[in-house]
Amino acid sequence: MHFVECAPATMLAGRLRDRFHEAPIIQGVSERGLMQVWRNKDSSTHTVTVTSPQGGMCIVAAGEYLEPVEWELETAGDGT
């Protein structure tokens, strides 16, 4: 995994909020730490971050046009 930028979590989170007007919209625990997707509700820019237990945060991806996807969990082989 290639990290775009890493910094202390408080510093990087502040930059995402102040400069890009993004806030976390979803998060989960991964093998590397806390993974979060940040989004600007007006422009649809987004940033994916991973925060380590030691407090370092890294940007792993960023982009535009983040949209929700509707999906259904398929059940395998039960005929329904």
C-alpha cells in the first residue's frame, strides 16, 4: 500500500476539515488501524485515511465524485 501523506492524526484531520471541508462518513478497523472515508458533502471530494494505534494518520487515496452504491447481500445456493 502506498501512502500519499502521513502526519500526526490531529494535524492531518484538522487539515482535512479546514482546507477541504471534509468530515468522516464511515470508518472501520483494519489490520493497519482505523480506516476512515472522509467526504465534503457539497463538492463530493473524498479522502481515505488509515490511523495507526500510535496516532499517525496516512492518506491512502483521494478523489472526487464519491457516490453511495446500493447493494444487496446475495445468499449463495439457498434458492431464494
